[in-house]
Amino acid sequence: MTGKTLYDKLWESHLVKDLDDGNSLIYIDLQYIHEVTSPQAFEGLRLAKRSPWRSEANMATPDHNVPTTTSERAQGVEGILDPVSKIQVKSLDANCTEFGINEFTIDDPRHGIVHVIGPEQGRTQPGMTIVCGDSHTSTHGALGALAHGIGTSEVEHVLATQCLQQSKAKNMLIKVNGELGRGVTAKDLVLAVIGKIGTAGGTGYTIEFGGDAIKALSIEGRMTVCNMAIEAGARAGIVAVDDKTIEYLKGRPFSPSAELWDQAEAAWRELHSDDDAYFDKIIELEAIDIEPQVSWGTSPEMVAAISKNIPDPAQMENDAKRGNYQQALAYMGLEANTPIQDIKIDRVFIGSCTNSRIEDLRAAAAVVKGHKVAESIKEAIVVPGSGLVKAQAEQEGLDKIFTEAGLQWREPGCSMCLAMNADQLGEEEHCASTSNRNFEGRQGFGGRTHLVSPAMAAAAAVAGHFVDVRDWT
Amino acid sequence: MKKFIKEKGIVIPLDRANVDTDYIIPKQFLKSIKRTGFGKNLFDEARYLDKGLPDQDCSSRPINPDFVLNQARYAGGSILLARENFGCGSSREHAPWALEDYGIRCIIAPSFADIFFNNCFKNGLLPIVLDNKIVNSLFEETVPNEGYELEVDLTEQTILKADGSVIKFEIDCARKKSLLNGLDDISLTLLHADDIKNFEERWKQKSPWLFT
């Protein structure tokens, strides 16, 4: 008999039953909730007079449209200037109180981006099924959990039934062999993967990331990789449990302790694909070939290595791709064949559920230390992923390094990744951003996003244009 | 949920690949705590020339005459013809809500993003996957022919063209049943409440740390 993949194991352990119509009922261990995709779900519960199946299997926090300036945040929810955002955050507070759901409110020191605080608190654990009304829920797969985004109807469904009706995805293995070069990070790795397989390359699959380069990544690096599985079209990305996973979970507030820890650890250590597991698709990359990446277009697959030029649509193999590339370059205000290093930057954003953890901030701080942000930069902001990341960074003096270099040090939240709050790009402004999406208008009406790693964003802040961080001194 | 049985309507061709959910409904409109009213901001950044704001009266905003929804010949259209990877990006259900609120009932494309595809079925919208060649030919027929209509029949899994020819399409039988009957998924799942409880009991024995 063929062995099982990690995804097969996670699926089978949560299978309540196969339904007559070909779907399956899958049990959900944990749901994360935020203010934007949940109000209509709670309203649905109220209208149908339903209550949560297991309220303690949910954890909430407002993150998408909270302000990040210290002045607005000083007064908690009342300090939110945008009245519409304030209503949404207040609705979350009221709904969590009404339905008995644990919420880290805006003024809680543990508040932050839901995909940062979940693992930080030890709520995310290996072997769990985790959902959230947010596509970047794939992040939690870094700890060997099956985690993916859902729509609001399914948020309500999970609240009411603790289950989802699903059909099983196919298995894909992305194996990254060898060692990443100096200055090349998890972000560059995942951008290179998306560049290779495209934004629909993983559609219908759960992607397991494996190989020596993935094993060598920290848990935070693996979170960056799994976070962007959705940008490759896969709802879920996962990494097998190893010693690093176990070490990461030890002693976190919601991690099991004493005897339960021993029992959990033994179960978690089984969470890897069998040697003879069958994958529907296997893609291999050599880590040594991956350079620091910069996105130049309006889709995360439109990336190029820092040493290269913007591709020429005329060289594309078909009309459709040629058209897409032309459209993207027109929106971005860029010319084909321009060296990536010549792209000038107006703003810098270091943050988001992709890259706002302590290691990301350390990497960015190491680059800007002793330098100043280029005069041509209108604004450079650093938005830590959580209150605890912020406190840790301040303890290490990273905030001082940033502010002395001329970057702003903000309060936690999703911020300019999706620009639902006041942190937005102006029209035609180019931004070096550590976030995950470079869609048209994503970071502000008419804004132009370039996705990069924290170190690359920091270097661009100092230089005013993209530079190869491998040459940084 | 609204049923989907049959839909005859004008076809709106949106000739753009990788249409993402930010393009379908920009983030500033996600601050609403309601499910309705998103139609006027569907494709907001392409449809209007200015930056849209929540709760704004859109009737006096400058429109982009080149955008397909602003062309009189497509007014009242209910079938959206699209390109590959439609609906990629975020999980926001506001995207299908905006399409539905505008009056779209069916989207035809060579491929869809997973989460968006799934969200459509929760809102009485039918996404149909057709071979790229067929989608190409539909674009070629729609653009020069004003008033071009298609009739989609979910029971028969057919698309009837004005010339009488028929295109067959595939759909998962659970989703078909759910759309045809306008079923409430939660009520259906709760029919299995005993199975869920039994599973939960077994799972608790096996993984007690998840239930502390």
C-alpha cells in the first residue's frame, strides 16, 4: 500500500463522514475571526437563532482596519477616527461578548494580526484544522496544521456546526533542494516559486513545502512561505513537523503542558508525509538558483531577480500573456527591459502577515542601521505584527534603529498591506512592500506595489531604488 | 439562499485574465457590516474614474466609458464572460455579493480561483468552467453581436446559444443540488449533528489537549 502525505493524514484524522453527494464533512479544531469577514456571519446566527457549536474553538481580534498611529491607538476603539471602521471593530467586540468568544481587543497588549498572534500564543498547533475568513490563513500550515481561508458563509457554518462540507484537494510537493544563498530569504524563495508555477499553479491542490532549504528555515520563515501558498492558487500550504516546530511551541501560553504536552508531542512527531507517499504533482527547485526577488507587475507571479531586467511583453509566448504583461506595465508606469535596480521608490512598507515577525524586523533593522532613508522617499513605515512583537523589538532597540534611520515605528495591524485604514499609497506612487499582493489598487487607489523581503525593502528605503541586498555593507 | 435553475441573459465580456477580488470589490467597501448594497461598487476602480468611498452616491461619479459595464449594450446583462483564474486573491465573500447585487447570476470562465469559486455557490451564483477554446469563441461571438444572449440551464447542464447550438458543462453534483434547491448548508450539516458529536468524542479521547 502506498504511504500517506501529510495532507492525507490531516484530512483523514478530521473526517467526520463522507456524504452521499460526494462531499465530506470535516471537523474544524479552531477558527480565527476578525472584524471584516465576520459581522454578516454573526448576523446570520442571530437571524436563525443559532449559537456557536463550541465557542471556545474560536479566537478573535480586530486587525484589518485598525489605525497604526500611536495617537489614534492611545484611546483604544474610541480613538479610531474613521467612523465606518469604528463601527466594524465595535461590532466584533459586541459579537464576541454576545457569543462568548475569546477576543484580543484593540487595546490588549497581545493584540495584532490574527495570523501573527495565533502562532505566537500557541493557539495554532500541529495536526489541527484551522480556518479563518481570510485567505492568508494558509500561514498556519507552517506548524503542520491544515489551515485555509473561507468566505463569510463558511465562517457562519463553522460557528454553527464546527464543520465544513468539503471535497478533498490534490497533493502537490514543492521541494526546494540545497541551501539558500546569503541574503536570500523565505520571501524570495516563495516569490520565486510563484514566479515559476504562476498564480493558478496550485489551484485545487494542498501544497506541501519540503526539501533541505525548507527544513533549514526557521518557523517564522516557514510561515512566510505558507502564507503565500494562496498567491500560488493553493488554499493551504503545509510543512512537516520537526524539532524546530516542537521547540517553537514549547511554553507558549496556549500550548499544552505537563502530561498533555508529552502526549501531544508524540502525536505531532507523526505529522510528516510517508517516504512512499504519492503526490499528484512534484515541483523541484534548486535553492542556489534563487536570487532576491522583486515583483514588477500587478500579479505576484510577475517577479524578477534583482539582477535582471523587467521582461519584455514582445518576448512572451502567446497573445494572452503579452496582453497581461502590457496591461501590467502600463498600470505600473514601467518600461520593458528596464533593470529592476533602476525602479525608483516613493514609499516603503515593512509589515503584514507575511513579514512582520521579530526575525523580519531584525533583518530590516540590520540593513538600515547607521543609514538614513533616502530623501526621495515620502514615507517609510514599520508595522510590527503584534503588540508582543513590538515589545520584543523595542527591548532589542530595533525601534530606535528604525526611527534614527528615518522610518516610522507604528502600532500593530494589517495596515498598508490592504490599505483599509489610513495607511495608503497615493496615485502612481511606487512602494517597496513586504506584503503579499501587488494587485491594482491593493495598497491604495492607483498605487504601485513591489513585493520584496524585509531586507530588500529596507535597502530600497536607504537607496531610494531597488538594490541587491547581497552587496549591502 | 436564492435558487439557480435557469438563466437567460445578455452576456457581458470582461476580457482580462487573473481578475482578483480587489478588482471585483475594492477594500474600502468591505467596512460594511451588511451583505447587500455592494453592486454599485462592483469593479469600482475600473468602472469609475475617481476614487470611490463607502456610502457614496455613485450616480454623479465620472464613469470610465471604455469599461464594459458602462456600455449601454450590456445594460441588464446577467452572464459574465471572463478569462482564466477569475476571482483570485482574498477570501472576501463581498466579491460574489457584489456580483450578485449587480445582477450577475452566472460567470463563465476557463478557470476560477478556489475560494471564490466556492463562495459563489453559497450565494446562488453559478460559476461555469469551460474549455479555453470555447470561452475564446464565446468572446468572438459576443463582442460583434449587440444583444448577444445565452440561456444557462443547470438541470440539463447546458448553455443554449441563439443559433440553437448547445454547450454542455460539468458541475459537482452536491453543488448542483444545493443551487437548484437553494439549500441552507447549515441546516443540512446539522442533520448530521450526532455524527459530529460522536466524532468530537473520539477526537477528544485521542487529542485531549485540543479540548482544554
